[in-house]
Amino acid sequence: MKQSHTHGPIPDGFFADIPKVDIHCHLYGTIREATLQDFVRETSAPLTEEDVAGYYVRGEKPRGVLHAFRFMEKHIFGTEDRLYRVTRECLEDLSAENVRYAELFWNTTGTLLHAPNLSFDAAQGAVIQAMDDAERDFGIVSRIIHSIDREASPEDAVVMMERALATPHPKVIGLGIDYMENERFPPEGFWKAYRMAQEAGWKLTAHAGENGSHWRNIETCLDLLKVDRIDHGYTVLDNPDLLQRCIDEGIVFTVVPTNTHYLNVLSPDEWAEKHPIRAMGRTGLKIHPNTDDPTFHNTSPNTVWKTMHAAFDYGLDDLRTFMLNGLDGAWIDDATRRDMTQAFCESFDEAVRNHRLHPV
Ligand SMILES: [Zn+2]
């Protein structure tokens, strides 16, 4: 592990001990390999054991996970019991690494397209039941962010919102957009679904500026889609005025150290030095590190936080700031935010003392 400039090395146990929120995590990107192997056997889906194992290999130049997602939408997630199991196991695994609150992105468009006998209501009910059970059994609180499939049409996004608004639930709190961000699918096409969510009082976020895509997408998401947060948002660094505006407005950026694009475009030698996350956190921008697709990225909440220190040289004070940024960006009420902030700070400071680190 590299030495932090300000505090010296931080031991692995510290990253396990600090409390966490995960507000950028895709439900389908949390599936355990053993569970996916079970599901493939159950469904007789056209994939070998070796093919499934291949999804979990994260080579030097990793393949993205979207192929696995499309496969699972088509063959795997069309039943309530499998949605329940993946949700419960996701929350069990996050909770095991001291994640106390999670907002999970869930794309329903592709799943329901391939499961004509599964209603939106039943599918959402299975996920919510697993969230209730996980809260009881593991103590982790979780919420759903319905997420737009930007490779489907804007009209499909409106249909998704119509379905979601017809089955409201207190655990359903926000709208996001993901899948491949490119010129064919700019964010502005999805204004209507965002407007529906905004009028329903939902919170809003969007994947933007993820794959080297133009900073304009970030600006569009802020000004047209009216998002509260930005997911990834790395190309904000390309426009100093936009960056300053995001700093001034306190926009929280949910960043992902294992982002596939930068593993592919940067060499292993330069990755840690040139990754935008290294610069973003030093500009005053409010960033918070997250798992994204933890099992497919071969990462976990503890690893994500360790990477912020070991790869990007952030010290204890920075990590504490990032923790507070996550609580600031989380879609919780003010009383909950106050209580969680106090509890998180106490736990963080206790971990600092227990590991005999620089006192906070
Ligand atoms: Zn993501």
C-alpha cells in the first residue's frame, strides 16, 4: 500500500470498520457467481458454467458488464423468487462490510420485456420484500432507484415511470439512467420521464460523463433533467466553469474507482495517477466512492474505500469528508441525516483510535 501524504499507511482493518453508505450500486451487478450459476441451471439458460465464470473475470483490460446484464434480463430475472434472492443476497453482502444504507439502481424495462407473465407490481413487491427482510435480519436500510435503460427508447422510459407511479411505495424514492452513454442516446431525450418523476416528488440522478463522454451530458442532466446528483461525472474536469458551478452548488458525484472505461484507456502504470477521481476530490467537488457492480468488478465496499487511499492517496481527513458527502447526497430525511451523521462520525473516529491513526 502506498503511503498517504498526510497520515501514513492506513491498515485494511480500518476500511472494514468504518460505516458506509452505497448510493451507486446496481442490483443486478451484485449477483454472486454461485447464485448466477444456480439460476442458469434452473432456467436452462444458454450459457455454460465457464461462460458464467467468464463474466466474473476482471482482466487488465476488462470487458464491461453490460453483456451480462442483457443476458440476465433475458433469461434470469423474470421471476419473483430470483429477484427476491438477488436482492436479499446483495444486501447481506453490503451489510457484511458495514454498509448501513444503500440506494439500489434497478432497471425494469429489459427484465419485464422478456417476462410477459411478470407484472411490474409483483416484481417490485419481491424486491421490496427482500429489502424488508434484509433490514430485519441484517440491519441494513435500503431504497430503490428505478433506472432508465438509455439503450431503449425515451417512450419505454415513460412507460416505466407510468408503471412505477401506479404502484408507489415508500422505499421507491428516485429515478436514474444508465446503460451505454453515447451519441445515440443523449440524456435530453429522456426529459419526459424525468419530469414525471420530479412532479411525483422523486429524487433524481443520472449517469453522465462516465465513458469519456462529453461534459455537456452532465450540464444537460443538471439543467434539463434537474438531477440532484451525478453518477460518475468524470468529464466535469474538462470544463472549469461547469466544475466550479458543481462545487459552488454542492452537487454530489457518486464516483466508482473500478470504472471500466479508465481501466481500458489508461495503462496500469498511469491509472492511479491519471484517473479523474484523483483530481476530482482535490478540487473541492463533493465526491463519494461506490461499488457500482461489485461482484462483476471484483470489488466490495471495503475495497472501494481502501482504493481511495491506496491508489489515489487520499488521507483520513479526505475519507471522512467523502463519508459526509455520501450522507449529504443520500436521499434520507433531515432528521435521519442528522442521526446518521452523528453515528457515522462516532464510528469513524472510534476506528481511527482503534487503529492508532492520526486523531481526528
Ligand atoms: Zn453505475
